[in-house]
Amino acid sequence: MYEKDGEKYFVVDGHTHFWDASPQNWVPGQEEYAKGWIECFHAYQGLGPPDTHWPIDRFQKYSEELMMHDLFEVGHVDKAIFQPTNLRQWYVDGFNTTESDGAMAERHPGRFLVNTTFDPREGEAGMRAFEERVKRYGCKGVKLYTAEWRGDSRGWSLKDPEAARYLEKCEELGVRNIHVHKGPTIWPLDKDAFDVSDIDYVATNFQGLNFIVEHVGLPRIEDFCFMATQERNVYAGLAVVVGGLMHARPKFFAKVMGELMFWLGEDKLIFGADYAIWEPKWQVEGFVDWTMPADDELSDFAPLTVVQKKKILGLNAARLYDIDVPAELRVEDAPVVEPVGVPGP
């Protein structure tokens, strides 16, 4: 629980990872891609404050103790949500798997929520394994990487009929929160697979699910906002927005936050630190302190209130994931956005 100027904030880090990209985990013959992937991630860390930059060897594989320290001892995080990314084509044991996340969550009860993932190209066997993971770890969400390579396939679309079968299974199992990476490209994945158009399609077809667009489609912020304002079950995942822009591109950060608040509003924005690319401490503290700059180019945008920041930093994610928030950390006004599944006017 973070406290500043007499205000208390319940912080849910909606986007965190526990990965192993060390050379020992690189698939023989795929070293170029495994190395390039993690080096691209590491370059993104350079957008944070200089005193938070890590050497590449630590970044490739960090310890459980370091993660617990960075999130919960000094990072102001009350709950964290694991978002897996398999990348088994390049990493022997996977890059950041449900199984490794789940094992860590079991060692630290009450700290983490475990999401899993699915890949519709895995067919019936993948469907059975997906259902087993959901039941094993009590998953309420999935993280999807539509640009992930599999064999000769360099990505897939949520518009695919096979993807619809998995989303139907999500509805059946109560996996309501569908997080999808749609934003900055990561080498060597293809840019086209990060486009948000398939979110528009499935959000209409599956209105009993919440679609959290991670990284808000950056840099295509206008495409995302115009789509998300039409679809009541589309949310903005702020990983990369805060960590990648607040320090390095403050004016662009203000514009992105202004657009998101104007089109979506504070009830549909979900904070995520994107650890271990960026540590949560400076992001939480910086966001609480942040105000919309007094700039003529930003005059269309209103400043964020304390209540709005409380929702974004944790209360919105708590609502989507049924996380119990202590009474003294709640806000009085009810959310404007109706829960998914409740008919609108």
C-alpha cells in the first residue's frame, strides 16, 4: 500500500513477468532470435531513469528474491498479475511460462494472480492443456501473443475460427480477462501481427469477455482509442505507456494519457509496470505525482484527480479480477463502466 500526502493507494501491477532468457535456455540453432529478443527488451529498459538500468546478464535471468524485493518490498505493489509469454521456438524451457509463474505464486501465497496463455495453432491438444492449466492455477485471465512464431507460422489473428473456439472455452471456464499484446514491435516479430483490428472483431463477438489491450496499440494510439471507445469491453493496459514514456517522452506521455482519458475514461485504464523491463517503484511514485503539463498543445486534456489515479493504479484491475480491496483503500464513487455481461442502456 503506497501512501502520499495522506492518500492511500491500493496498487495492482497488472503486467509482470518472471522470465529466463539466459544463454543456457536458448534453443540450439535459434540463438540469433533468442539473443535478439532479450536484447530488444533490454533496450526498452533504457527509457527508464538511468539509476534503474540493469546489466544484460542480470536482465536475462533475475532471481526470485530480486523480483519479490522490487515489487513488494520497495515497489509499492499489493497484488501482481503474471502475464506469460512462451516463445518455446527460441527458448528450451520457454521464456516466461504459466508453470514457472504458477510455481512462484505458490511459494508466495496472496501475492500473485496467475494468468495463462493459449495458441489456437495447437489444436485439440492445446485446448486440453489450456483447460488443465486454468484449473491447476485458478486462472481468471490469459495473455495472448498473436505475433509469436510457431514452426513456419509467424503469427495468428483473433479473427481465426480456431481462436474463436478458444475464446468460447474461456467463457465456459470463467476466464474473463483476455490480455493481448498490441503495441511496440519486438525483434524479430512482425509488425502486422500487433495491429488492433482483430480486437475490434472479437470484442463485438464475445461481449462476455474483457479485452485488455496491452500497450494500447502504441504507437497507433488513435486507432486504439477510436476502436476502444466503441467497444464497452475493451480496456487499456498501461504497460509501456507509463514505463516507456513517462520518463523518456513526458510530452508524448501526457498526450497519450490525455487521449486515453478523453476516449475511454479512468474506469478502463489498467496499470502495469512490465517488470522486469521497468521496476514499479519509480512508476507508481511518478504517476501519483504526475500532473498534466500546462501546455497549449495539451489544453484539451483535464488533469487527473487522486480518485482517478487510485482507480488506474489498482482498483480497476481489482474489479476485473475480483480482488478484495480493504475498505479504507476503496473510493466512494461507483465506476461509470458497467461490468462486462451486464446489459447497457
